[in-house]
Amino acid sequence: MKTYARTLCLRDDPELIETYKEYHRRVWPEVLAGIREVGILEMRIFLLGARMLMYCETTDEFDPERDFPRSNASPKAQEWDRLMRTLQARAPEAAPSDWWSPMELVFDLNWPQHQAG
């Protein structure tokens, strides 16, 4: 299993943030199918203010450069992506080529140096 964390912002508008949250309470089935089809086993999005953190667990075969884009292959998933982008904003630290920006892992409780005894 592999894990990934990515960050993105929402437009800093309380109404738009609520709209985003409401859409995610009822994600379209085609979007969910595309996510699962590429090898994403778990996906969670956390929100603080307008800053989001997406955490994913994937199969070992998952390649983020190849598979994140493939999750949007269906026309319905592309429509979802276009709609979500009207509510989102690139993180200030993002590279020009990034939308959801990769985050660096700086701590893992399971690293060998953190094991008991």
C-alpha cells in the first residue's frame, strides 16, 4: 500500500465552502468509480478554513503521475472536476503545474526509529 497527501484551497467564501461540502456529501457515482478504478483504496479530504488536505491510500501499483489524471477519464468525472475547480483555488505554495499539490511526509509513527523497544 502507498499513501499520498495533497493540498489545495477553496475559494475563501463561506457560501462556496458550504457548496463544496454539500457536493462531497453526495459525490457522483461515476466520480467514485473512477477513483476506485485507478487503485485508490481510501480517500479522505480534511478542511480547515479554506485549506484542504487530501489523504489517499492506494495499491502498490498506483503511480500518481499516471493514475490521478486517469481517475477523471469519464465525461462525468471531467464535468465534476470542472465544477469543483470553480470552487477551488491553487495553494499559494503550489508549483505552476500543480492543482492538488503534493505534500512532503515529515513524520510517520511507523518509521523504524519510532518503534518501541
